[in-house]
Amino acid sequence: MITNERQHRISRAEAKRFEEALAHADRQGEHSEVHPRLQKAMIDGLRSQLDELREEIAEYEALRQGKIRKRVLTSLSDLPTALIEGRIVRGLTQKELGKKLGVAEQHIQRCEATRYAGVSLERLQEVADAVGLELTKTIEYDVSTARDRSKARGRSASAASSMQASNTPTAKQVGSKKKPSASAARSAKRGRKPSSQA
């Protein structure tokens, strides 16, 4: 991404060099000493790089001219790019943004080069305010996870109650237990062990 006029000038010069290299490769054509497949691969590589450069140049120029008016954020990681684009659209140089924030131009250059990595949320908000960025993105929550947890809780509660039911003796099981003999009951009251009966 081109972030300032210096990079824009360098990119335009690079694009011109790629165009000249492509024209030279086309002129050589079949007279080249390079194998035709290798020649084609080299030309394709040059074209691909030239296309990328042209795209970056066109995007920077469109931002600078105010032709791009908004960006849809699909992730928080898009925010740093939106801050840089917002500065360019506003017509602010990195030096002018630095003055507004009370920092040096080099600090802004470093922040933009690293896409504001490690910068606090408060500072990001200050940059957004300085470049006139208006954030209206709606946050959407992932409710499917909440539903899954709710279903899982329902399943585990159901499993727990069925386990409890299987461990609870029935009335028939309770009634079928042998009652202690009368002598065993008397011995238990006195605190003695009942004598074993043959």
C-alpha cells in the first residue's frame, strides 16, 4: 500500500521501468537466447508485478482525489488500513497528522509501516478523530456458539437426571431388602455386634 507522496513517486518510476523491461522483452521475442518457456515465465512475472504496482498507484490516486469515500470493515485488522486511507482522503500528510497528534512525522511513518501494531486503542481513536474517520460498523455476535452451549447444557442435565434415576432404588427394590432379625435389632440398640446366626 502506498502511504505518501514519496512512495507514490517511487512506485510510478518502478512501473515505468517494468513497462520498459516488458517492451524490451517483447521486442526480443524469438531472437532471445533464453528458452521460450523461461522467456514467457519472465514476461508473465513482469506483467504481474506491473499490474500490482498499477493497482496500488490507482488506489492511492483515487484516495487522494476523494473518489473512494468509504470502506467496509470485515475484521478489526482492517482498521489500520482504514486509518491510513482516511488520512490520505483527508489530504493530510504524515507530518501534518503528527502535528495534530503531537508526535513526529517519523512516528506516524513507523505506525503506518507496521499497520499500527502495538498501538493502544485510545491512540487509534485519536488517529480516527484526527483524520475525521466515522465508524458506523455494526458488530455481529456469534449466537450459534451460545445456542450450542445451551443445547449441550440441556443434554448434560438430561443425562444427569437419567443417571440419577437409574441409581435411585425403586419401591420394589426397597421393599425386597431383608429386615434384620429381632435379636440383631436388640443387639444394635445395646451397642453390641449381633451374634452370627448359623
